Amino acid sequence: MSAGANRLLYDLKQLRAAWDEAAVEWKDQVARDFEAEFLAPLEDRVQSTARAMDKLVDVLEKAKRDCS
């Protein structure tokens, strides 16, 4: 996995940990809405982005080899 993708996933993990900590006290409808509307989609997008970054690294490495 690329360094950029690793960093992105690490930061997502940190965000999730902070959210889980906040969710211990924040249990109302606003919290549930926030998680559903913002956090869950963000997690999906970050995962997709990390996979795309890894594919891009592979493509760029192949292009570099092919052009050398």
C-alpha cells in the first residue's frame, strides 16, 4: 500500500476513534444523523480513494518501467 493511502487510512482510523469516544456521551438524534450523513459516507469514500491510490501507484510504476 502506498504511503499516501496508508496515511489516509490511519487518519480515518483516528477520526473513527475520536467519534467512538464522543459517541459514548453524545447519543441523540443529531449524533445519529451526523454519523449517517457524514461519517459513514466519508469512511466509504476514504476506503475507495485508498484503493484507487494504490492502483494509480501500480500504473505509474509500470509506466516508469516501460519508459526506462
